[in-house]
Amino acid sequence: MGKLVALTGNYAVAYAAKYARVDVIAAYPITPQTSIVEKLAELIESGELDAIMIRVESEHSALAATFGAAVAGARAFTATSSQGLLYMHEFVHWTSRARIPAVMAIVTRALAPPWNIWPDHSDFMDQRDAGWIMGFAMDNQEVFDLTLQAFKISEDPRVYLPVMIGLEGFILGHTTMLVELPEQEVVDQWLGPRKQEYVIDGKEPLALGNLAWPEDTEEMFMEIQKAMDNAKKVIKEVDEEYGKLFGRKYGGLIQCINCEDAKYFAVSMGAWSGDLIEAVNKLREEGYPIGVIRIRFCRPFPYEDIWEKVKNSKGVIVFDRSISFGAWGPLFTDLLTGLYHYTNNLPIMSNVVAGIGGVNITYNDFAKLLTSFIETIEKGDKPPVFTWYHKR
Amino acid sequence: MVKEVQIVKTGIKIPLAKPKIGVAGKTGFWRITKPVIDYDKCVKCFLCEIYCPVNVIRVEPDQGPVIDYDYCKGCGVCVDVCPTSALKLVQEE
């Protein structure tokens, strides 16, 4: 049995890195991520964590140093937010395309300008074509569990891709919740030593990222696509194992709430799914047959799992906390294109973009949007395919 | 600081290269002009060996510079740095 401690989301990330016994941390401070690496620095200083903290002058160097350490065989970790993540972007691709396992926490925050430190998913979703496994937590316990699982998934030989874990800044990052921490010995046994395809440690001369022919280059990227497919299986296995050992199983790439007899589905990702679940519980009491599909991993995207749930449904409403300007919310467009593979007769699909720049969306907002969606369809009308829900 | 790492190979294609001679084929055929040496003028100063960007010149203690024409691309840097004009570029046939 583990122990219960009160942790902020950021501290839950730091403790997960500690339980994974990371060797190297390289990071640069940015709101709202900073308290993760402050906590890790504290744990190193007190001797509780045997690791090296590399202090760098920018996020670009933070991920470069994390990548370099990981290439040399270290279990390496970093964390960032917003502008910092954008500044890292070049090394986001280097890490995945070099097939190097690593874990990074993204404490999500809006993008500038205007300057804004409130949470949305714009920074996180901006990375979705980079070849990283991308998981997103709903509460602080899941932040801990997902971050720890990220090391296991990343270092699985069937995957060998880096993993980023998202959590909303402030909403999770700076609020406190009781989190159950496992026993270190059980974690050690389960996680095992670091695994990777190759190391560059100076013992033999090797060059990473040399010029390659187009055909070789393409074949390497085709293998990343294959690894993403493998990751779907690995994520589910890891969820199962973790459930057996530590008592918490989340359902793999998605979590389904009130789905059994649902005719309508609301899809979302992240902390605001908690408010969405509240709203759905309330609507259930009022007799609306609706369930929630919470996306836990958006890369690889869980097309099959969602299709299994929604194939007999009348309507699916997708809540996005980021916007692909000129298109729609990225979760919606991904889901829509994916489901088309299974049927020419899609359920009615609708997208709501909201909460951008940290606009607070409550369960009342969700309840209002959901009842309007359901009642429009029940009347025989078609709800708008895209709505930017704004309030002040 | 690596506590423990296991190399578990899966045979995936990775962007990793080992250095070897002629990894891009025999690049000598790219040459349109060729550096030739007048051994009477050479003072064995080693500048051509030091400056050669593709590392194909060796200055042998007795003989002087020896150029590996299989890989010399004829860039002419050696000719530029030679203090005694012992190296000249001639047109390739």
C-alpha cells in the first residue's frame, strides 16, 4: 500500500519523475511549469533523488540537453509550458525522429500575443505532428500515474518514442489534491532499468542525424507511424499492469463515463472533463441519455476505441480547448476524419471550441451546450458543425 | 550520470551513421580541376594537409604531399594555402 499526500499537479509530476529514478533533468523556468523543476531541484538537494540537474539558458537548450542525455543512456526528463514549448520545437522533432525515449511534462498555457498565463491547450496541440506519444491528465492523481507510465511506454522496445504528458496550468498545476504515492520497490520492479535502441556514449564513433537518401528517410518515418500503432497496444497493457499493481486503471487511450446506454456522446480532454462529467451526471438525472468520452491520449489518436463507443449513437459533440485557425478544433477534425474510415453514415458531429486564453467554462456552460445539442437533434434539426462558445 | 541502461535492439531503421572512408562513394569524379604537386618547390610545411577540407592529403616525411585522387574533389584550397606555389590546379580531361 502506498501513502496519501497532498500534492499540486506540478508536484505530482515531480514525484513521478523521482519514482522513475530519473538520471538527468534539464529545464528552464516558465510559468506555470516552474514549480515542477523547483521541486525536483529540492529533491536532488536533499539527497532524496540521485540525479543531475542541468541549468540551461533557454528551453531550446533544455530539450537539447535532455535529448543528449537520453541518447547517452540516461533516463531523462524535462518540463515546460507555452512559449517555452514553442522554443523547443526543433528538438521536439529531433527526439522523436531519433527514436529516443524521454518524458516531458507540458503544463499547458495559452500562446502569446497578447501575454497570457491562463490555461488552454494551444501549446500542447501545436506539437501533434511531431511523433511524440501525447497523453493528457484530468486530475492530480492521474498526473502522477500518467507521468510514471510515460517512462514505461516510452522505453518499450515496440515504441521507442518520447512521451509528453499534458496538465492544465493552475487548474491542476497549482491546486492541491490527495495523491496516492506507490511503494518505490514495486515501481522499481515494474519499470526496470532504462531501455533504448542505441546509445552514443563516446565508446565508438557514431554520428546522429547525418544526411540520408530520400528513401531511407521516408522508411524511418514510416517506422514511427508503425510505432504509434504499437503504442496503442502498449498504452493499454501498461494501464492494465498499473491497475493490477497500484489499483488504478483508467481504460487505456480513452476513459468512458456513463457510456453504456448513451445515445449522445460528449468528447473532451484534460481537466475541464471534470466539469463536463459533472454536467453529464446532472443531465442523466434529468433523463438525457448522454455519456462522456475522455481522451487520455491524442497521439496515437484512439479512432477505433471511440468508434466502438459511438457507432450506434445519434450525435457526438467534441469540446476543444484549442483552435487550428482556419480549420476547427484539432480533436474534432482528427475524430471526424478517423470515423469516416468506419462508416459512410456518421452520427451527427458537432464541434465546440471554448476556454481559449483561460476563459472559465463551468459545468453550467457544459450543461447548456449539451442540452441545446441534444434538443436540436431530437427536434429533427442539425446543430452547427462548429461553434466558438464565448462568454465574458 | 547513467545508473543503468539496457540496449534492447529491435532492428528499427535509425538515423545513425558510423564513420568510414568513402561513405558517399568515390567523390573524386566530381573534380573538374585537379591539384598537382611540383615536389622541387615543396618545403613540406604541412599547410595543404592541415587545410584540406576532406582530409585526402598526407605529407610524407621523405616524399612530401600525397593526394588521394579517389576522393579529392578539386576544391583548390591546398593550392591557395601553398606558400611556395608548389601546388597548381590543372584542368581535368
